Amino acid sequence: MSDCVFCKIVDGSIPSKKVYEDDTILAFYDLEPQAPVHFLVIPKQHIANVDEINEGNADVIAHIFTKIPQIAKSLGLTNGYRIVTNCGKEGCQSVFHMHFHVLGGTQLNGRMA
């Protein structure tokens, strides 16, 4: 999608501080970190949000979840971390390209909201 900021990060027209990349996904540091370690993991394929997961793209999401533990460990997250995704306007999704926030590096607040 030509107006999607994450698609522009994937194609390199917007720079990012990458922590992992393969043919399917990209992980990069969040510009406004909310924890000592805060990175995003996105599919390179444009999937707007959880509502668009289907049998044709579920393998991409599964791939993300097999890679998150490896990326987290490589960044020193050995005592736990949080994975967050927002879905839709009322879920506070601000970029409509599926993304998972991975936060850690400290004792996180127990509240989810």
C-alpha cells in the first residue's frame, strides 16, 4: 500500500533501526520506546490487522511467533517480555499494518490498560 508507513519501512523508503529481517518479516526498534527494549515485528506482506488473518496468511503470523523468542533472546530478554497488538480504532491501532510490539528489559507494569 503506497500510503502505509510500515510498507514504506519494508521497501526501504523510510529508514528503520532493524533488529531482524528475513523474506517474510521485519523487526525494528520502536521510535517511542515504552520499555528499555521495545521493538516491532511486522509481516512484509500488508495485512491490516488481526481481523484480516485468514487461512491464506496465517503461516506468516505463525512465522512471526516462531521468530519473536529468538529475536527477544538476541536482545537480552531472558527474564520475560510482553507482546502486544492493537486491532482497529477502538483497540487504539494507529498504523493499519499488522504489528506486534515486544517490550521488556525491566519489570513491566501488571496493568494491561
